[in-house]
Amino acid sequence: MKVIRRRNPKNRKTIEERQSPKPNSEDRVSIPLSKSLGENLKKLKAFLEESTDAVFREFKLGGLGISCALVYIDGLIDKTVVHEAILKPLMYEASELNKERTIEVDQDKVFDFVKEHAVTVADIKEAESLDKAILFIMSGEAALLIEGYDKILVISARGWPARGVSNADDEEVIRGPKEGFTETLRVNTALVRRKCKDPNMVIRTIKLGRRSKTDVAYIYIKGITREELIKEVEERLNEIDIDQVIDSGQLEQLIQDNNMTPFPQVQATQRPDKTVASLLEGRIAILVDNSPYALLVPATFNQFFQSPEDYNERWIVSSFLRLVRWISSFVAVFTPAIYIAVLTYHPSLIPTKLALTISASRAGVPFPSLIEALLMESTIELLRESGARLPKAIGQTIGIVGGLIIGDAAVRAGITSPITVIIVAITAIASFVIPTYSAAIGLRTMRFPLMIMAGFLGLYGVVIGFILLNIHLVSIKSFGLGFMTPQSPIIINDLKDFVIRAPYRAMKRRPEETDVIDMIRMDM
């Protein structure tokens, strides 16, 4: 598989180059630290003193009388860690060590003494410039400044409020793990590690956003994922030059190949088990701090019709359910268009008795079938969208009751016919069968241009629309991989996990579409 470059690699810059301060800009420049505690505090306060949640705690190092200061953001740190593992050891226990002569502390070795003996936190780093120290502080770390040293000790004390691990609401399964990602990056990486304990799994974290400095982690398994894909992901992430990265959905739009399509070229998931399964197929997962979704690349159209439950049930049951999903997708996209085309231009295709029944039901309808179907489909979309934005209990009520009342009222008022209400209802139900929301909404948008083409050209319009849709899908790439793989181009081995899911014993090789290094995943 050949990786497609979207831009000239020579024009790409690293993340550090893009985030470095520009001359005469308002961005922070790299500010050196002084050996004077007072001067360093003055510089820090110039940035943070207007923020009421910034805490500056000055104290004396116990037994030595050396001035120190601890700087942190209230609400982003765990106060228990600050009190028990930082302030208490530095103010009291250090004094006892010095009195008992357990450890000799020279004036020029205070920094090393604090780092190696006093502070009882596992994760400790050093910052040699003020801008780095501020970045750590804003990320939830505590910065310790010591008189006489031009470097800052950064102590891990993160402890902001966070949502616990809960169900993956958007990807519910009957049989399988229930837990889903949260908004905390390290919790999400831990969930992935817990599902796969392979030491070859690599998790690399970078910061994106000139101002937001959002942590973004990309994960792959060394020895399975090919190097070209890893480099491509790194280069696309390096291209991002934006003020803030708020959510994985924003990042998805910045790294995808084609922005002129309603179909997603990156798969988003809330499920750690699905993420690990993709990693074992040679894909790369991208996690964004503050987002409960992982992005899986590359993605194919086939993936959006698969559910984690498919692999927890017997292959015959799973294959049947997949077949239902594919048929439902066709029904959701083409049924209204076929109905309009047949009713308007090809009524001879309908059996006589059925044609008479439909004609009788449409006798008082003042609109042509195209306008009638467009009105009803638009109404269903309004109900669906309003139900999604309301609280869950109210949203479900609005969707069900609203659909029943509006449909019945429209038929009684003679605005639409009962057969149109049935067609629209079947279409709406079929669209819910598709397990991935982003793919389902992309297919739903295709329904409207197809209906318009059917209204003007009949079945010829439907056929032309079908051909154009397939041409568009085949032309899409996801990180160099054809979106319609494995059916275009055909990969025989990968058809075992396509519409029909073969038994586990028949799927001994990993998918060839991702061109992995280690193809064998089962030897039995």
C-alpha cells in the first residue's frame, strides 16, 4: 500500500518550530530563570497574579532556612499530595534529617537534596526556563522554586475533578465489555494498556495548540504497524498550527485526506476494546485530552458496519447481523428515491392492486410525490435532531410521540399519504441500524440529492446517483488506504471479515489492507 502525501514534505515544520515564538508577536518568549527566588517569583506573578486560582506558597526549607516557593493552580492539583508529599517533607522532615545528621546537606547541594531525599513524589522533572515552568503549572503540576538556583523542580501533583469510567453510551453492546473512554488522557491510555499488555505497544504524547497546549497521544504496536504509516501520522500532526485543539472531532477534520465529503475517513470510538483490536490490525489510535473518543486510522467504509459484538457472538449470528446492516444502509439511502421514481415515472412496475391502493390514498394530496417525501423526510430529521439535543428521557418521548402525532395529523389533513409515512418511517428505522453515528449521518445526507435526482429523472436518476456515489466512495483515501477496501481493490483474505464474518479459525492472518509487518495472528 502506498502512502499518499497531501502536501510537499519540504514545507512541513515540526510541532516545536510551529509553536516557537515569532518575532514581534504577543506569544510568550523563552524567559531565562535567575538564581534569585524573588526575581523568579516576580516574573511568574507577572503572568499569573491576575488569576485568582494561582497559588504562591512561600516557606523556609526546614533546618536550613533557605527560602522556597511552591506555585500551582488551585483545582488542577491534589492538595493531599501538596500537603503530605511536598510541604510536610520540606518544612519538617528535612529539618529532622539535618538535625540527626542522617544526610549531610551542603549549601550548594540543596536542589539535589530536595529532589533525591525530601520530596516523596515519584514523577519529578526539571524546568530550566520560565515558559516551560508555566506550561507545567497550567497542566496541573506544582513548581518548586529554591533560592540560589536558576532551575525549577516540577512535581507531579495532578488531581483535577474527572468523570469516572462509565459505559460507552454511543456504542452499546449486549455481550462484551461495557467500559468506555473518559475525558482524561491518562485514564484512557491506562484502559488501552489494561486491554493489551504487550511491551511493544508505544504511546507517544505531544502537545497541540499554540495556546491550549492540548496533550495528544498516538498509539501503535511496534512490529505490527508499518513505519510509513507511523511517519505519515506524525507528519500530519506536525502540520497542525492552530490556537486550540478542544476535541478529537476537531483533530479528525484537520488530519483527514478529503474535506469535500460527508463520509468520515477516520473512525471514532469510545471503546477501549475496539481500539486495541484496531491496534492489533496495524492501525494507529489517536487520543486527545478532554475527549472521550479515540481516532483510528486508516479507516475503511467496511469498518463502520462492524460492531465489537460481532466478535463475541458465533460467526453465523454475526454474519446475519452484518448482512442486516448492509441491507439497512441501502434501504436508508435509496428507498425514498426509488419510491419517488416508481410512483412518478414508472407506475407500471407496481402490481395493479397495489397501484390502485396507492392512487386512492393519494387522491387528496396536493403535492407531487417528490415534495411530499421531502417534507416528511425533513420533518423526521427535525424530530431526530431535536430529540438528540434534549435530555435523554424527553428526547425519546419527543421522537416517538412527535413522529406519531405529526404523521397521523399530516395524513388526516391530506398533506401526505399513508404510504409516504410508511416509507419515511422504514427509512428512519433502517438508518438507526448502522452502528456508527458518523457513517449513518453521512449516508442520511445522500438521501436528499438522490430523491431530487429521482424526482427529475426517475429510475435513471437513481441509477446515475448510485454510480456517482460509488465513484465518490472509491476515490476517497484514508491515510493512503482506499476507502472501499477490501472490495475495491479486492483483497481475498480480507473478505473473511467483510459482510460475512468467517469463523475464528479461518482468520489466522491479519488484514492485508493495512500492510502490517507481522501478518500471523493465530497459529492453531
